Amino acid sequence: METPPSIPESFRPDRDGARRIVAAALAEGRSLLTGPESRAVVAAYGIPLSPPQTAHNPPAAVARGEGVELILGMREDARFGPVMLFGQGGAAVEQLGDRALGLPPLNLRLARDMIERTRVFRLLRGYRDRRAVDLDAVALALVKLSQLACDLAEIVDIDVNPLLARPEGIVALDVRVVVTGEPRGIARLAIRPYPAELESDLAVDGVAYRLRPIRPEDEPALQRCFARLSPEAVRMRFFAPMKRLSHSLAAQLTQIDYDRDMAFVLADPGPAGPSEIHGVVRISADADGERAEFAIVVVDALTGRGFGRLLMQRMLDYAAARGIGEIFGDTLAENSKMLDLCRRFGFEITPSLEQDGVYHARRAVLRP
């Protein structure tokens, strides 16, 4: 597993603007957006567009230069729901048949993987005296289109064809969007997207923090957080001494399935990756979502200041909202602080039947 690079923190799509355009079309009984409407929806997600085509600005007036024509899109699959596509575009796209597929939500690493699986990738990276196109801009456009597909359940088909990729950047020349008024929701997605709605900001003793779901880009920060734990704190959390948090384990802990697992990090404000992490609470639910195991860790410098209680309460609130019936966890017998915290929140604590020196904590979740 690789650590995906972060999407720029400056990416702030105009979700409401895009939704208004789609809602207006559906109110008129239309499933196919007009050209200007389609362009406006894509522009709301920060994908560069060529000037609108007019009699004085026909398509041929767009200088292609060293550009390569690509296709970016999304299709609905009966089994997998929304599926992203990428490949060589232009008028002969069907004849070329050069495309790669991926499931949203995409990050930049997944987008690059899609690009590299196509034949057109050889053209994009340059050859002889032909310069490489801006591959980062192409990958970012795929990620943005993926976010659009996740955010607007009404969209069932998107075609950005052609997207002209050049060394100086990208520009979309033509866009087509198809929508539906049928009720749909997040269940249509094969992979649950990052739940940004669960983010919250808080201040403790005048210091600002962000409590948010963990992101794949948090891997370096999680490793730095681990390095700030004392050997005793590491043993209490992992039940064994560990000198470092390996890349494979850090990737496993940060690249989670939000539909089954959840981890909230107490972090500095700012983008995932550079922002320091000071504590983590995570739960992992069973297949039917009835029971979930939890774990909490807070860096030594912040212990005794109420952050453990804060993380525990956030985890309980989330479990209740998800309809989880019971949460449980194992704690070393000498971990008095964690045992006291569990008692404070009404956990039933009993000696483990499977491990000596370990206590089992469990409690029912009060559903809203």
C-alpha cells in the first residue's frame, strides 16, 4: 500500500451551485443538461474549461499544439454503481477503445494508476522532442470528477471529451452530463467516500484542534504521532513493545473502509499529512454492524487534560448514529487510566477469558 499524495487544500468545489443547476433541469423534466449547464457543473468542481464555442470561436480555434486529447468520465454500472473511466479521447474514442476504469472516490495515487494503465500514457509522458503533459493536472481532474460523482447522486453519466492535456496544463473542450430524478443515496457507491460532514473544530485551553475522520494522507503524521509516544504508552496500546510504526501498518490504519471502520484523529487544523496528530480513536464493526471494537491513544504530552474523554464521547456518538448496538475493547490490567475512563463511561469490565492480565470492557450503545 502506498501513501497517496494530498489533494490541494485549496480545492473547494461549489457543491451548492452544481446542485442548483441539476435541480433546475430536473424540475423542467429534463435528464440531459444543456451544454452550458454541463460546463457549469464541471466548472463548479474546478476543472478548467475552454471559452464557450461561438461563431467567432469554433472548436477548431482552440490551439492543440502539443496537446493530447483524452476522455474523462463516469458511468453507472448495475453491480458497482458509479465507475470512473479514463483514456484516449477525441472523435474516434469508441474505435480506439483505450480506457481504464476505477471506483470512486479516487485519490491522486489511484488516479495516476488509472492513467498509467492506458496506452495513451506513453504519449502523455513525452518522447523524443515531444514534452510530457502536465500529468499532475490530469490526475487532479480525475479526482475532482470523482468527487463530483460522489457528491451529486442525481448524476448518472458524465463525459468530458475531449480533455486537452498539454505541458502547460489541461482544458476541457466539451462536456456532457446526464441526470436522474430517481431517489438515490450513498449506498449506490461501492466504496464509501470520505465523510467530510463528520469534521469538527474545537479549542482547548486556547489551542485550536480539528477532530475529523482519518485520511490515507495521514500516514506520515500517524507515524510521527507514534514516535511521540513513550515505550509504555506503545505497550499499553499495542500490547507489545514496538520501536516504530511500519509503513504497512500505518497504511492499514489510515486507508480504512469508512463503511465498516472509523477512526477519528485529534489533529492540528490544516491539510492531512503536514498537520500533526495528537490522538486517535477507532472502531471496527463486525459484518452486520451490531458490535464494534474500539481503541484509543493520546500522545503523552496531552494525557490528563480530558482528551481521552473527548475522543471516547466522539466514538460513542458516532456508534450510536451508525446504529451499532455494542462496543467493546481489551485493556491491559495495569492500564489504570484506560480502565478508569471506561468505568466513567459505564462500561462493564471483566477479566478476559482468553488472555491473562487483560480486562474486557463492553457497553451497550444508546441509539438516538
